[in-house]
Amino acid sequence: RAFSGGHMGDITTLAWSPNGALLATSASDRKILLWDTKTQKIVARYDYTGVINFAWHPHENICSFVTSEGELFIYPSFLSSENAQQLQKPLQPAPFIHDPLSKTSGNARKTLINGLKRPSNASARREGTPDSLDDILGPESAGEEDDFVEDDDGAGYLDEGNGYGKRSLDQAQILKGERPINPGLLEYINHFNQEAHHGEAIGVTYLTQLDEHGTLFSCPPTAENPAMVFYRPHETWTSRADWRTKLPAGEDVTGELRQALFCSASADISLPQATSLSDSYVVVTTSTNYVRVFTLFGLPVKVYRQKSSPTVTCTSWRDYVLTMGNGPVAGDGSTSLLYTIDNVKRDEICQSEDVVALPHNTQVKSVFFSDQGDPCLYDSTGVLLILQHWRTPGQARWVPLLDTKLLERLAGGRKEETYWPVAVAQDRFHCIILKGGDQYPYFPKPLLSEFEFRIPCTTAPTEDPSNPAISEGAKLEESFVRSSLMLSLLEDLVQATNASHSQKTELSRREVDVDKLLLQLLNVECREGEERGMKALEVVSLMKDRSGKLLEAAGKVAGRYGRTVLQDKINELAETRLMGMDED
């Protein structure tokens, strides 16, 4: 059954009450909703921002939840007296749409208890009959390989799972909303692994990727064993949960020391292991410049050698793989970074050996995909860039989303800090603030910070009491450029994918928002005087209003300030568009 009509944004977490009578959900619309499981109706609403995890007390009317700001709330008497009675009910059945066995007396399904272990007196699994597949195919081969990860600290890496073939919750705890989608965060993890063990990685095994589905490890070659890639999902319905692949002899996962992340003569730089993990594939770049693509359960899909070599790094999102390597060396010893974006499922190349837009002597700090699937890059100058029109071959371009050097918190010059990129999500830059010249975040993991995008159009606008229209106009101009960029990214996504209804609705809403920003800019220009009429008409011509209502509103704005000539020209423009005679 569907719990619908409640949230206006993406769901961030949900949790059933211990007896299953109530369901708590939170979403990006800054709401916590409480649902009655039996009727699928909302019984309570709460206003909290950024909730990413929620938990019920097993016996009392107490709830706890965590926000994306790192805040923990413990809420006594969370439920009203009426709703609290729901917690006293016995175990409630799951809200199936239709259970045919429930109507047959004596054959009804027994209600399952979440986490119930198999009783000790349960009947053993039936042995094979003489004509079973065991007799036909022979017994299973004995002598499984030794476990790849040695459980030398008793942390439970070799847990056999529960009776349903799934790993226990303790081994699969991942903070939702803080997904490490960029290689830079993995370098941070490896840094502390080595620091804690005096420069030696734990069991010569590197944790290279981690997401909500599983964990990816890589192992460097030794004198006795070749390099290996190891993947373990957090949940599975089979008894064998993980897989491992040995690379050919003499081949290693790229990454120990790699040169030329600079656009000039470069020094050796420590890089993370060049692997990536998406919802669909595992990607590994090796020391022989091969790009190896596997499914999540170890099936090889592609092996190819990329043109730009040596390989620097790679990242992936769903079916798309971005690899980055060094281009040809110039006469002065400098080299340019080149990137390629490949759709593995369709076997299509979106961008082939295109240049990474970096200024001279600038280093790439991190490459990753945003939550909407757009490639992002953060460089050593503190600029965050996003790749626009990357699904169309030859049309991609890197657009700055944020220059951290221009943040207001650094304007006075009293703060000295840099930023460790974590994610681009929900139209914000999520990062960890590094102070005092630190290169890595401190341990334990610090709280995430987030900054709104601000495209560097002009000097950061400041409040001018003598002429407030100047600062207001500068802010609106930056908002227009930024909103147009985000609209363009969403248009590309909707056109290239099987877009959902919510995405199409969001696209229409953003188109109207861009036109409203232009209407506000028109108001500023009209207020400044008749001499700004040419720019005001130019602002109106940028509107993409299909209904004509906003153009009509633009004419009224001009008339309000007595700009009769401008009003006549706006009306002429509206009539031209209505007749379909306007030129693109």
C-alpha cells in the first residue's frame, strides 16, 4: 500500500515503531510525518530541518533523530496521548496490498518479527533425493578460499550473516545524507588508516569506496600474490555475500604516486586508489592504463585502454564512468589533464579526451558526481566547477559554481581556512572546513558544513546605504545566471533520461522562477530612470514566458514607474511572441 500525499520533497529516512503500528518519515521539505500503518493516514506533523536518521525507543514514548548538521535530538513524550496508545498494541501486520493466504483458515501466514532468529527446534533443511541436482551434478567443491580480510581485531568482518543471508545492522551502518561520493574523502580515510598504524595500511588492504550499497577494497600485489579487488555488499539474499578479482600479474590499481595533476611541470602527489563505485558498476584503473569495469557482483563488462595516460583518477554514477589522465607533454614540460565520459550500458562515449579547464599551476583536488548526476571538480584554488551539457558530444564546458575565496566569512582576512569537498547535493556545496593550514580533516570526523552556490559574476555585492539598487541589482544578476545554469542542467537530465513526473514539474517551476528573477531585475532598472530603458527591454526579451502573463506583468511594471515608451515596446514584444513571429 502507498503512504502518499504527505511530503513535498525526497524522503531522507523512515522508521517503523517497534510494534509496526506507526511509521515515521522525514524528507527534504523539512517535515517529520507520523503515519498510521493500518489506514496509511497522517496522524501528526513536526517541523525539523535536515533529518537523516530516526529511531524509536523499544519500550517508551521516546524518539531520537539526527540532522545533517550533526545534531542529535532525544524527544521524550514524542507522541500525543492519543497516538501513544498505538505503541501499546500487539505486533501489527505489514500493510500488504493483498495477501491471498490470509483469507484461508488454517493456512494463514504467521506474522514475521523483524530480526527473529530461526528457532532451535526448527526442522533441518531437506536433504537431496536420489534424483536431485546434488546427485546429478555431484557434491559442491570443498576448500573455499581463505577470507580476503583477516578479522584480527574481532570487529566482525567475517560474520556469516543472519538466517536470511543478510549482514547484521551493526556491520552495515552508514550515515545517510553523508555519502562519500568523491575520491578525496577516501584519501582522507586512507590517511588516517596509515597514520594510526605508523604508515602501514591495515592488513595491506585499502578501503577505496564506500556507499549505501556496499564497500570496495583493493589490495596491492606482493611477492606471492597479485593485486586484488574485493567488494562486499551490505545486504544480500545469498549465502556468499562478497566477490574478489585478481588482476593479471604485473598489474596494480592506479594510485600510489601519480604525477601531473598540474598544468605545468609537476611533483609527485599522493593520490587515492583510482577506483569508483556506483549503483551499477565497479570501475578500476590499473598501472597498465587499463580501465576495467565490473558489475556489482564481479561480472567483467569492459576492459579497454584509455588514450590519455598515465591514468590519474576515475569516478562513476549509475551507468556513467568518468576517467581522467594526462595528455601530451608540451615543450616546457607541462601537460594538460584530459577526461572521458563513457556510458557503459549503452556503449556510448559522451565526451572523448576533452581538456579539463584548469588555470596554470592549478591542481585537481577532487572529481565526483553531484546528487543529480553531473560531473563536478574542485581545484586547489578553491573553485568548484560543474560540467554543463556533458551528455552531448563536443558541447561540454566547465562552469564555476562557487569560488570559496570570495566567501563573506573570508572577506575580513582574519580567517585562514580551506575546504575539503564531500558532495554537491540539494543545490549546495557540502564540505569540511580545514583551519590553520591543515591538509586533512581532523579525527574523529568533524561536522559537515554547507555553502550556497554563488557564481563569480562581479565583485561580491555589498550593502551600499547610499544606493541600495546597485547591490540589489548585482544579487539579482548573479541569481539569474545561477538559476539559468541549474535550469540548463535539469533540462539536460529530463531530455536524456526517462524523467519522472516530479522532475518535469520541477523543470516547469524553475522556468517560471527564472522569469520572475528577470521581472525583479526589470523593476530595479525601471526604478533607476529612463536612461536604463535599453537594458530594461533587454531583460524582458530574455523571458521565456509561454503564457504571456509575465510579459503582461512586465508592461505593468514599466507603467507603474511612468516609462511609457518602454511599456509600448514591451507590449509590441508580447504581440510579436503571441503571433509566433519572434526570432530565436
